[in-house]
Amino acid sequence: MLEIKAVGIGGIGCALLPFLCRYLQYSREKARITLIDGDRFERANASRQSFSRLGNKAEVKAQELAQEFENLSLRSVPEFVTGANVSRLIRAGEVVFLMVDNHASRKLVSDHAATLAEITLISGGNDFVDGNVQVFARRQGLDLTPSLSRYHPEIAQPQDRHPADLSCEELMAAGAPQLLFTNLMVAAMMLNAFYAWSQDRLTYSEVYLNIQENLTRPVTRPV
């Protein structure tokens, strides 16, 4: 069974998960998807996030998806990924969709993934009109692509704080303005990378995108 972890159920997560589930259900792929997020949905984010009710994002979205995609196993973990729980939440052999909006969490997950023998980590993020998708893959204890921080000093030495360390008021204030269309583009690029990986045809480690320029640019870098 394919084990998938979706970390961060915000604008990108809301755009990605329904299509990932639809693809897996109708391709008859046996999969278990675990949604992980310690945050709650707030009406202020309704312009780019879709939830049927208020509540923890992972729990609400997992319930919604389970009702529509009965052939998939969907679970929720209403927690932020932290140093204390990352080894419990993310394990060898899994595919991880990392859709967080802070570099501290990206570094935490990437560093942990580098200790596992087998892992596929697909990370996406964006500013207002541009963004990127990175793929970090390990097989038999070897890096096939660079870690998230290898060519990104802003991830290697994050200047932001982990969401678990922020108060509710700080969490609301920390979010930079984002655009629904850019979230959609990042989600599509992440799904494209997942499909290429599943077909053993992934030829790049990163994609840069800008929706205003209608631009996508794949990049392959040495490990």
C-alpha cells in the first residue's frame, strides 16, 4: 500500500488533495493518506482555502475527502510537525507532500528525511505570483536529488519561527498575502512531479514558476 503524508492543509493542500485522491481512487491504487496540520481554518482564509466547516484543518479535510473517496484510507493528525514528533509522523518508504508556509518546518522535515533510507519528499511553496516545487528523493540510503536546503540558504538557516512556537494571534499575523491562482499552480506542479516519480520518469529536482509570466522552469542540480 502506498503511504502518503500531506503536511500543511492550507491553500496548496486544499488545491492538491482532491485531485490526488481522485487520481488514486480511479487508478485503483491502494493508498493510505494521512493529513497533518495543527492549525484551524479561519474564515479570513476562505479566499483560497476550502473547508466545509470551522475546525482543525487536517480533521475537517480528511472527513470531507473520506466521504467522496470511499476506496481510499484517510486519516488525520491534528498536530504541527515538530522535532519531538517528526520521527513518528514521517517514516521510511513514504511519499510526503510538504505544503507548509515557513522555512523552519521545511528544514525540519528535510533534515529528518535525510536520515531515512527511502523517502520521496515533494515540497511546494509560493509568494504572491511566483513559487517553486522541490523533490528530495532517497533510495537505499543515498540521495538521488539534493535536499531542500542544499541550494537554498533561506531553508538551511531559516529566519522564521516554527508554527508550533507561535500563538494564535502570531499565526494569523505571520501569513504573507497569497493568491489562489498561485496556490493552484504549485499544487499542479507537485502533482506533476508525483506522477513523473510514479512512472519512474522524474528528470528534475526543482521547478520555478511565475503565473504572471506564465512561466515554469525545471532545474536539475548535482546532489
